Amino acid sequence: MGRRGTTTSAKGPAGPGAGGRRDSEASKAAIIRAARYLLARHAHGDITLKAVAERAGVSAPLILKYFGNKDALFSHVMSFESDALAFLDAPLADLGRHMVRHLLTGQAERGADPILRIVFAPLHGEQGDILRANFRAQVVDRLGERLSGADAGLRAELAVGTLIGLGVMYGIARGPRLREAAIDDVTDRYAPVVQAFLTPG
């Protein structure tokens, strides 16, 4: 039987501010990506808002509007909170595989790695201490809290260290064979190594 009357959308038209909110979120995301990119290549003190703006394709005043100042922007950039939520978002039995795939997919598709920027902490002086503290609390300690059995903290550090090594080879050393390999194949080979630290025995 055909439907009676005209078909209407269940959702009404977006409000007048919807497009602006989307543009705002996209601009903020671009600024954060640009700041992370520069932070992985330059000392914190050498990075200017102008450089971030040029990389992000926005104006420096827009960065000030969204974040207030350079320190506030980099405080946000040096947090691993949102990355850790996605990085650790899997049942413990499948977590090793999830973390490996998440890391490789981010590198291959977006040139982004959820944890690799910790490698550049020595470049950033006192800001590097903030980066280290955030990394330990938001990534390593959070993982350790999910593990049972002896030496949970040590095993968490070993698991994350193993993943950092993979990220370095893929994203910094840019190993050609690793980058040419299928993500599924690398995940099949590497995930059991990580998982062995999470659920030993």
C-alpha cells in the first residue's frame, strides 16, 4: 500500500547557528593539528602563533579568540586525554589489537599518532615535563589501572613502549616495508606482542 500524503523529514532544518558551529569546530581541530605538527618538529619556544595559523589555514587572531593565548593552546595540545579515550576504547581481551590498529590507521590515513608526540618531550624544556606528566597519567597509568595481576604498572609501560616503537618506525623512520605492508597483516603480527603484556599467561 502506498503512503498517504507527502513525506516529510523527521528532523527540521538546522538552526541558523549550526553551520557556524561546525565551521568553528573544524577550525579548532585544524589549529590543534597544526600545533601538534609543529610541536613534533620544533621546540615549544620557537613556535609562533603565526606559524600555527599559517599551517592551519586560519588567522592568528582566530587562534586567540578560540584559545586565549599560546600557553593555553599548547596546554590543550599537550593533553593526551581525548586521544587516550579512543586509544584505550576496547575490551581488555582485544585491547592490544585495537591499539595497534588505531595507531597504524591514524598514521596511514591522517598522519596522526595518538601517543607519538611524547617522543619529542626533550625538545620542549619545562613544557616537556608537562607533556611527560600528562602522558604518564592519561595514557600509561590509565592503562595500568585496567590490568590485573602482578606488575600491572610495569606491564602497562612495556605495552605502551612497544607501541611507541611501532609509531617511530612507521611515522619517523618511515620504514618502507612497514609502510607498504597491509595494516591487517602488521596488526596480526604485532598485536600478540602487545597483548602479552596486557593479559599474560
